[in-house]
Amino acid sequence: LDNVEVMIEDHPPPGEHLLGLYEGVPLTDRGIDYTWALPDRITLYRRPIERQAGGGEDAVRRVVAETVIHEVAHFFGITDERLHELGRD
């Protein structure tokens, strides 16, 4: 990954039920003129991840890994629909 910032916040934006969020321009949407852009961002939301994991470090690690894979897939241009088809939702 190049020019991607990973952040951790306690909670997602109000009204959102997310474990993580990718913000940026996916590789598949970048043209030849894509230069000098601010970093894309992957944000992990700590509290929802902990709730999803249900306790225990191993469970938290598993949910974090699944969330990172999901958000990195968006960086590569893979949609939620395609992730669902692949069983990675």
C-alpha cells in the first residue's frame, strides 16, 4: 500500500454502524493524472470492533484482521457486493 494512512477512532460517525471505513480513491478509479493526492485513509473503530469480538484478545485480533482485509479490498477497488460474493463480508 502506498499513500494510505491507518487510523483508530473510538466510534464511527453518528448513525453509522461500522467496524472500519476506507476513504479515498480506489486504485481502479485512478487515472494517469492522479498525483499529489492526500493519503487515502482506513479508519478502524475500536468500540464496535470490541463489541463484535465479544471479548478476548484473540477474538479482537480476528475481527481487526477481517476489518483490515475488508477495507484494503476497497483500496484495490473491490466492492462490498464482490466481497459478499467471495464470502468476505
